[in-house]
Amino acid sequence: MRIFPINFFQRGINPNNPNQKGIVDLLRGDRDLAGADLQNANLRGAELVKANLSSANLQNAKLEGANLYDADLHYADLLSADLRNTDLRNTDLRKSNLEGAKLYRADIRFSDLSGANLHFADLRGANLRETDFMGANLRSAMLRDADLRNTDLRNTDLRNADLRGAMIRSADLRNADLRDADFYGANLLHAKIEGAKVDNAYFGSVSGLTISQTEMIEELGGEIS
């Protein structure tokens, strides 16, 4: 009778099951799993530094507390994945699907999420400093108290997004769609908002806006109080 490491069973994995080969290989150290089917996989706390998970199916995967530093996740499907408190620094998430993903307090600094889908994603308290979101879909995303300093948000869809209390200092929001977004209490010092759509966006108690930016917001239908 073959004995398998106890952590497989703790994760609900049967190493003899061919349908779970991808997750077994990953936990045994295989770092090239491009296109692998890891749907519903339990990878909590896993060490996945520099792993190649491009185009992998990680729908509903449990990755809470995992280390994905410098991993390749471009085109990966992370629909509704649990990525709370994960290390996603310097990660390639271009064109990935993170719709409904839980990224609460995740560390995503210096990563590339250009063109990614983060519709309804939970990014509350996440560290997003110097991250590239250019062209990403952040519609209805929860970004309350997130750190977005020096972040590239050009051409993003931030409609209905919750940015209350967010640190958006020196971020680039040019040509972003900010309609109906809530910026209450956010810090926008040195942020660039030229060309942004601000209809019905709420900028109550924000700090850092210049007089010309305030005038532009009011002229274009945003609310400042």
C-alpha cells in the first residue's frame, strides 16, 4: 500500500485520482501547469513562487494565504477564487478573469492586471501600489481602504466601484469611467483625472483635489461636498 503525504488528504485530494493530477503535481513542486484544471482546488497557504499557471482554470480555488510571488497567471480563470491575504506581488495577471474573486488584504504590488476582469471583486484593504490596471474592468469592485498609490488606472471601468477611504495618491485615472463610483474620504493628492467620466460619482470629504479638478468634476456631473 502506497503512503502519501498527509497534506493531500487534509486538502481533500486523492493522489490516485487522475482528475486531480494537476493539483498533485503542483503541490509536489511542478511549477509549469499552464492550462491546468485546478477548479475548486484547495491551495491554502501553498508556496507557488514563480509558478506558471497561465490560462489555468482556478475557478472557486481556495488560495487564501498562498505565496504567488512572481507567478504567471495571465489569461487564468480565477472566477470567485479565494485569494484573501495572498502574496501576489510582481505577478502577471494580464487578461485574467477575477470576477467575484476575494482579494481582501491581498498584496498585489507591482503586478500587471491590464485588461483583467475584476467585476464585483473584493479588494478591500488590498495593497495595490504601483500596479497596472490599464483597461481593466473594475465595475462594482470593492476597493474600500485599498492602497492605490502610483497605480495605473487609465481607461479602467470603475463604474459603481466602492473607493471609500482609499489611498489614491498619485494614481493615474485619466480617461477612466468613474460614473456612480463612491470616493468618500479618499485621498486623491496628485492623482490625474483628466478625461475621466464622473457623472454621479461621489467625492464627499475627499482630500487632495486641485481647484481645477474640483471644478471639472462639478461641471461634468460629479458630486462634491
